Amino acid sequence: MSVAKLEIQMLHDRVMVRASPEDGERRSSGGIVIPATAQVAKRLAWGEVFGVGSNVRTVKVGDKVLFNPDEQFEVEVQGQSYLVMRERDLHAVASEQTEHGTGLYL
């Protein structure tokens, strides 16, 4: 007996994001190795948007967004982990062209 596949549609102001994989240890701009276990402050993460609700205004599928991964809900779909959050929980969107950008680039 086969199971029908159902398309997932995000509701209202919800965004579904897949977090970028952590590299573990990092290097500072001065070349100092920072181990993955170091906890200096809460660290925000970058991820890719995979779904948006009908009331989401500032991001679209495929955008890279900055968010706090510790305060979100996690869901697994076809073996992949995604985070579900409100649009207002996003801190930044990385795009090629903006009107009011920071002047910084990924």
C-alpha cells in the first residue's frame, strides 16, 4: 500500500529554514582557532529558506537568513531537519541587491 505524498504549505507568517551545517571549530580574523565547544555569547546561524507562509513579506524561498537556532521549533521531513519560526524571529536577509544594506557581504 503506497502512501500519498502531501505538499507542505506554511501558514500565516511562518518560515521554514534549513540551517547551514556547522563547521565545528572556527578561525578568528587574526587566525586564532576557536573550538566548537567555546561559548562566549549566543551565536546566530545562517540558513536557507525552504518555505514561507502567505503573510510573509520580506523573505522568499531560496534566501539566506540569519536567526537564533536555539529558540525555534525543529521538524524532520524526508530525513532532513528544518526549523520553523515566525518571520519576525529573523534577524537579517542576505541578498544580492538591497536598498538599505549594511555594506557587508557574505
